[in-house]
Amino acid sequence: MPKPRKVWMLSPAKSPKPPLPESIKAELTAKAMHLIESVLKPKHVLPPKPDAQFNYITDLSGKWNRGYFYFIASYACPGPNAFSPAFETKFARMEYVGDGKFSISYLRHTGAWLEIYKALSMDESLKAIQDDPCFTP
């Protein structure tokens, strides 16, 4: 049986992302940092157990990278066989989609971002990150 031939196809161009206004960027940064400090840190950053051998969260933070705002968890690795004493991982991502709306994704165990919510307002997005268990660090 002959092999199927490869065929070149024209793929449509992706539409450009809307520009992120500095006012929205500053407002989201302030609200997200308030959420991290007042809700997420008290809930997830707990003191380690005296005989801790497994990774535990030491800090939560947020930062911008390109058009995305990431929520980041810092972990400590106390075990004797740890590759490094600490590491950081992103656990939630907000992407500006225009008109004051954001889409929210979480980082799967496979390393791929899975978008759960599309076109939510800033306050709805932050509320979803606060309440939805998919966004647990």
C-alpha cells in the first residue's frame, strides 16, 4: 500500500491580539496583588511542619509577561533528595481579550494551559481565581 502524500494547505492568519491599555494593566496589577495578599496567601501559605519532607508553598506573587498576568507560587523543597532548595511555578493566567474582558487559564499537569473562562470582566476573573478549585496553587 503506498504512503499517503503530504499536502500543503494554506492556514488562515490569526487575528492580532488587542493592545493592553496601561490603565487596565495598572488596575489589574493592584487588584491582583490585593487578592494575593488578603485572600490567597492566608489560605495557601502555611507554616511548614517540623518534620516536613515534601514541597510546601512559601510565597505567592504575580507578574506580567507579554499580554498575560501570571499568578505564581514559590515552593520550598526540604527533603534530602531535592534537586534544588526551592522553585517557582505558575498556576493561573489572565489574558486580555479586549473591551475590558479577560480569559482565564490554569496550568495542567502536562504543562499546557487550559482556558476555562472566556471574556469575563476583571472583577469576575479575580473572583473565579479566588473561588474555583482549578486555580489552587
